[in-house]
Amino acid sequence: MGTLHRPQDSENAGSQRSGAADGIETHQGRRHARDEPRVAGSSLPSVNLAATAVAGAVAMAVAMGFGRFSYTPILPAMMTDAGLSPGDAGLIASANFIGYLAGAVLAAYGWAHGRERLIGLAALAATTLLLAVMGLTSSVLAFCIIRFLAGLASAFAMIFVSGIVLGQGLAARSEHVPSVHFGGVGFGIALSSIAVWVAPLAGVAGFSVSQADWFTGALVALAGTILVVALLPGTHQSANGGRPEAPLVWTRPLKVMTLTYGFFGFGYVITATFLVAMARDASGGHGVEFLAWLLTGISAALSVHLWRYAVPRFGLAGVYAAGLLVEAAGLVLTVSLPLPVAPLAGGLMLGATFMMITAYGLQIGRQLAPESPRRALALMTAAFGVGQIVGPLVAGWLAERTGSFALPTLVAAVVLFCCGGMVALELRGIKAALGR
């Protein structure tokens, strides 16, 4: 998934070697998109790049901001309305991540070739339907099944829609398309926070608070899906006829990135799942819950754009490592600062890092596997999915036994510190493999 610029001269050789395969773009030694509207030898037709970027952002808002992350602000109301325990909440969250893992693994194969747009749009429609269905049950088993399917749909939407949007961005040599596209995740998170805040105020008779939250999210997702249908262009087809990718070669740098990316999934997801519940358990009040998740979304929407200014100095891998360390520090602050500052600081630092780490981590992985970028994307996403599955289960289990989310949050912080340290130790090898 992420493709951003690599601005230093020393990186140009590596970019030119792998750019056509993995969506890397540079702004040195290349002409502006006005002078070179399509990749040499490409059959990609001219498209409205702004509309494509907006389509990608809205798709990410629906699939990720609502389809995956709206569970976090709705969870406290679900725990009250359905009598869920922290263990139940972790189990339901893990079911979603199992579905995401399954979707990532399935997307690594060639069955979807030529049908990426259709599958991406179908996944968004399924996300909308599954959001609504969440408001029709109170069974833990039913919640798990629905969230599993929602995870599957969000993985398909992320991988296939991202492939289309980022392919168009590469063709136009645009460094703004990835920032807008990935910023849609944060925009969706912020919008889901607003939707959860507004839904109970509507006072719909006969619905519980959590039901109103899910139905409101479904309506917003429906509007977003319709917009994506109107704006998303067709699949990018390159001049090579879309031949299957080569088998993935597991170099040491790629192994390190995949391993740390998987443990990042474990570390970030504990706060991403339970942040709002933590604010409620600490009697932070509905206003603090709303603000914590709103700050998460706003900072996530801006994070990819803002972190890119550090890339010329530290390189992609250096910024990736820094993000892991900063997020770990944010987790410590989440359980050490007083109310109401703690959940607000936690939300701000989570949003400021997790989307950038996701985008840059996958960008590095794709650059390390220039002959098989989709396989690298899908398998790193699968490793990430494994971490996400284990994270909520461990957090829920520890929270039930300790009576708070403090210990699981600190465990997540330690894991992220270790990941950042591992990347820092391997930084020279990763930079060399990237052509620096």
C-alpha cells in the first residue's frame, strides 16, 4: 500500500530500478506530469487525478475508518447495551482481524486480475451492509461472524482500490495522491467519531445507543460508496500485459521489515481497539471519549503528509523506526498521564504515527521486492493481521485479570520499542537494499 517520494539524489538509482514495479516515485530527474502524462509503454488512459485521489480517500474512509475502526468508539456503548466483557470485546475485535488476514492472504494470488475495480467496489458495498447488520444483533457469536466478514471486505477494498489509485498516481508522477489516499483513513476515523457523537443525540425511538451508532455509520458508508462508484477509474494495465508477478525473494531486510511490521500490528491495535473504552473506564466522560478518537483521526489524516518532511534527512527506514519509537512513547503516556489528558495524548500520538508506519512500512516492503510488489504488500499485511489478532486477545485477557488496560498498554509499548530498536540496528542493511 504506500508509495511516497524518495527525495535524495542517492536514492534515484534504486527508484529507477524498481519504480515501475512497485509504485515508487521521485521528483528529481523526471519531467512534470504535464509533459509526460503516461508511463513509457503504458496503456493507462488519461484520468482525472484529483477525482481518483478523492475516490481513494473516500474508499479508505469507508473501508478502514468505518469498516474497521468505528468499532473503537462504538465499543463502550456495545459493552453496556449487550453486556460485553473486555474478553468478549477482544474476541470480537480479533474476529475482524482474522478476516483482514484472510483477505490479505487471498489478495496475494492472481484470481482478481482485471477485476480489481469490481472487487473493490463490492467490498465497499459489503462493508456498508455489515455495518448495518451489526445493529441487528446482541449475540457475541453473531458479532464475531459479522466482524470477520467486515475484516475480509476491508482488506479487499484496501488492497485492490489502493492498487488502482496508487497506480494512477505513479503514472502522473504525483507525490500528493498517496498522501490524500492514505489520509482518508484518518478522515474516516474522525468522521466516525463525529457520527458516534451525533447518533445518540438524534434520539431515534426503539434503538439502543450502539444500534444508532452502527446504523448511522452504515448511512455514511453508503454515501461514500456511491461517491467512489462515480469517481474511481478502471484498473491500471501496464504494457507487459499484466503477467503474473515473480515469486517473492526473502532477503534479510525484507524479513526484518515483515517481522517488525507484524509486531507493530500487535502493539498499535491494543490502543486502537480499547482507547475509547479506556477513557470511559477512567470516567473521562463522553466528551473525552469523543475528543480522543477525533484527535486520533485528525492526526492520522495529516500524519503521512507531515512525516514525509523527515524523509530527506532520515530516509524511509529511519522515519519508520522513529515512528515506532514515538508511538511506543505515546502508549506509555496513555496510562501515565492524569485525566483527561491521558486518552487525549494517547489518541493524538496514535494517530500521528500508526498511519505513517503503515504506509511507509509497506512502501519499504514493496521497494525491497520490486519484482513482486503485490505479494510483498499482501504478505506484510498478513503478518500485520496476525499481530492484530493476538493483540486484542492478550489485552482483553490481561484487562480482565488486572481490572484495567494499563498492563496490556505497557506490554504493547515494550513490543513497539523493541521493533523500533530492531529496525535501527538493521538500518544500514535496509538502506543499502533500498539503494542508499
